[in-house]
Amino acid sequence: MTEKNTDTNKANAGTLYIVATPIGNLGDITQRALDTLKLADKICAEDTRNTRKLLTHFGIQGELQALHDHNERHKVNAIKNWLDTGENIALVSDAGTPLISDPGYHLVSELGDQGYKIVPIPGVSAIITALSIAGLPTDRFTFEGFLPAKNVGRNKALQANLKEPRTQVYYESSHRIAVTVEAMLDIFGATRKVVLARELTKMFEQIYRGDLAGLQRWISEDDTPQKVHQKGEFVLMVSGHIEETESDDVNSSTEALLKILVDELPVKQAASLAAKITGRKKNELYKQAMLLKGK
């Protein structure tokens, strides 16, 4: 924590540390995160009550400052003043990595533009944690965060992702998980592969693997006494759209049609009629018809 900004205009300024904290299991916190929180002059937290519990658990006595969606823009100047006096500031969210669907974007953007030193203290992220056990392609994926709360906005966002070929990752809350899955079922289709991670790293962690039709049943037909399938925090991962491509070979149903037609019609006429019926290319069907005629 003794490291200072080397920018000539900010040589004596403190550092802003972006500190990742556990998403459930407190044992997942890193030693570097603990050291940073202990030595920080001030800790800016999304919810000071939640962060106080975390600090108390690890015996850290830090000065907490609230920084959330409603006050972030107004807090920037105060934080700059603290940094200018040489104080080191730690930014945390309620859980996971700050700025990932959490406050901090405006603060980091403005301080970065003005040359303040910003240091990441990496750790748990629900996105990466969920993807690591999903079994879906992770070489390329999109993070969609929380979908709009209203039906119109939600459906519009999902419709825009209908043909997205990459794995899609969504966050969802307990009171909207059922309607979100139902909307996905309607738009993406029943057979789209999906993985749902509920309460990751916590005592009642659950992972559902299957398709959207099965997930909708799993949620709606929950026979547990507390209906836990709709409780907690969710990471919902949807497989990407696979574009259907025509095979180089005529499929079996088209071949069966061609067999009937070439027995009754000249090859050229049979291929032309089959093309109109199936929508396939006439020259492709002509070649297949010639094979069936033995020519």
C-alpha cells in the first residue's frame, strides 16, 4: 500500500484499489485483498452494512464510506480530494469484483482520465466462476448483466440476442428468474442448451444443466418445502445460436422424393420440380437425380 502514483501531476496522490471480495464463501478472499483492506485509509462500499460484516469477520477496522448508484457521481470529488492528500482508497462491492454490474464505473472512468493510479486486486467474479463449471464454449462469450425488469424491454433484449453465436451470460434475481426463463423459452426455443448456477459458493449451491424447457419445469415444479429453485442469486448461461447449414448431400427425405419423380419424369423435369418443393438448388438435385437414374 506504499506504492504511489508516478504521474508527475499526481506524484503525491494516493491510490485507488479495486478490491474483489467473496460472492458467498468467505474463504475465497485473497490474502492480497485482506492486506489492502487493512491498510486502506478509507473503504468505499456499495452497502456499508454488508461490508462491515465482512470486515468484522476478518478483524479489520476500516473507515467505511458509502458509494452506490445514487451517490457515485457526487462522491467523485470527495474521493479525489482524499487521494490528493495521499490517502489510499479501496473500492468494494457487496460481492465479487466491483464495476461488474456494480457501482464504480463513473469513479474509475473519471479518475483514470485525470491520471490517478488505479490498481486492481483480483479475486472472485460470479461470471468466471459460473463459466468454469458450465461446460459451454468459453473461448468467446457475451456478458449481458441483468435484463430489463419490464416485459417489453426484456423481450426486446432477448430478441436481439436470438442469433448470437457466442455463449451468453446473464445475472438474474430471485423475483424475476421465473419470468426470465419463460421469456427465453418463448424466444430462444425449448431445446436451447442452458446452465443455471444458483447461490454459487454458498451452502445451498445448485447447478442445473439441460435445455430451456427442462429448466422451466425445474423452476415451476419445485417440490422443495421452501421453493428454493426460485431463491437466491442466479447466473444464467445460454448456449450460442448454431446456424443451420445445408449439407452438400441431399438429405434422405429429398432423396426419397427424387426417386419417385425420376421414375415418372425426365431427369431435368424431376430435378426442377423437386427444387420447387424443397427449396434446394436445382443443379444439386439434377446431379443427384442423374445418379439415381444411373447416368
